[in-house]
Amino acid sequence: MTVLASVTMGAEGTGLYDGAYARSSEELYAAIRREAFGKDIGQFSWLTVEEYATFADWLAIDAQSNVLEVACGTGGPALFLAGRTGCRVTGVDLHEAGVTAGSARAEELGLADRARFVQADARSPLPFDDASFDAVICIDAWNHFDGREAVLREWFRVLRPGGGLLFTDPTVVTGMLRREEIVARSGSMGEFVFTPAGVDEQLVGDADFVDIRVEDATPNMWEVPRRWRGAREQHRAELDEIEGREANEAFQDFLEVVETLARERRLSRIAILARRP
Ligand SMILES: C[S@@+](CC[C@H](N)C(=O)[O-])C[C@H]1O[C@@H](n2cnc3c(N)ncnc32)[C@H](O)[C@@H]1O
């Protein structure tokens, strides 16, 4: 997580690629992120803007919606959503630094009246009233939650009847995995749960959600790391200097494992859409 954080916190849209020696490390990371993600919205996942816009459309989010984004990271996607649709959004994340960054960015973007960020553990009762949200979104963080029945119970509780749930699970086991691959994919990332195919949708059904739809979202999990690793490879010397050779190589190896496991369909990424009746 430390390595990931250090390479993903570049600010959106800072600077242009204008030669290695004139560039600050912030500009370098921003340029790398643009190559990896296309549009950099401060995502800390395998999410692209196109995918997020699709998810928002599935949930029919508009200016009247009140949205909860669970495990929002530094709030980039949530703020993008608020800016794009005019919705109100609340982001929660386990890490204080993430929600602090989200609040600061909301102020900068003039979105503080519609976007708030709260520190909370998704595995515990959420600090929100029953039926207070029209939609709950959680991108690429489900794999950090154990006790999923309780997590789903809370999402059900805070959703209004008819409200929509959308989450992605980036570590669905759909093939054979070697021990080293499992460690490389999950090491140093805190709580981490790999899920056998079919279990997530079963849990969602058991939690009384209806209209459950499962979509394959795996291609982003090979495209984003492929582009990210390629962009970083172009700047290997600079990154060695900034991050240290060992950390640079470790992150490149991580990206390679993510890409390979996804491309070979041994680990899949799914998006689950469901509704509270
Ligand atoms: C891969 S990042 C995804 C962040 C964001 N959803 C995005 O797409 O940019 C996973 C996030 O899950 C958060 N997280 C992990 N465990 C959590 C928990 N128990 N409760 C809330 N957030 C958690 C981490 O702090 C991190 O911000």
C-alpha cells in the first residue's frame, strides 16, 4: 500500500510532459498517471473515467441523487461524480489521510457544499441514518473486507428502498494461482480476501438485495497495469532515483502480476449491480 500510495498521489492535471530534467516528480507522476488511466481523476484502483461514467449511468445517478462512496481513497472519483452529475456525495475511507485529502480537494474544486468525506471502517456500523442514500458505490476495495455479511447489511440499511448498489471485486479467483502470485498480488496491503467465483453474488442475494447483475470488468485490470508499467518503464532511471531501485522494481513486479493474472483470467474483476427492494 505504501508503494502504491507513493506512486498514485500525483495531482490531477499538473504540468505537461516537457523533458526529464525540467520536470518535478509531481509532474512526472501526473504524466505517468495520464498514460495509465487516460484521464486522471485521482483514482487509486483499476478504474477509468469511462467505466465510472458507465457505473453512474447504471445507477441512474443525477443531480437529485445522494451517493455514498465506500473506501473512497483520496476522494477523486467521488468528486468527479459530483462534478459530472451534480449529485451530493459522501466518501468514507479507513484512512484519515484519504478523507483529509478528499475534503481539501472538495474545497479547491468548489464542491464542498455537495461533497463530504468521513473517516470510517466499512466493516463497522456506518455513521449514517437508515435509508439516507440513493446509491452506494465501492470500487476495488471489497477485497479488503472480511465479515462481508455485516458490510452488506450496512449498505442495505443506509440505502433507501429502491436505491442501487454497485461494487467491484478485483480478486475473484477464476483459475489456479501460485503462492508467490498470491503474495505478490496482496502483500503489504492490510486485510485482503480472495473470493471464489460466484460467492459475491450469493452474499448479495442473501443480504436481500434484488435485481442482481454481474458484469465482467476484468479488461481494465490488464489494460491499466499494462499502460502504467509501460509508462513507468520509460522513466525507470528517474523513478529509481525518486523511489529507490528496490521499491521501483517491486511496484513494477506488482503491476506485471496484476496484468498477467487478469489477462490469463486466473483472477477476475467483476462489477455487481443490485437494488434494495
Ligand atoms: C484500491 S483503493 C480504492 C480507492 C477508491 N475506491 C478508488 O477507486 O480510487 C482501496 C481503498 O480501500 C480503503 N479501505 C481498505 N479497507 C477499508 C475499510 N475496512 N474501510 C474503509 N476503507 C477501507 C483503503 O484505505 C483504500 O483507500
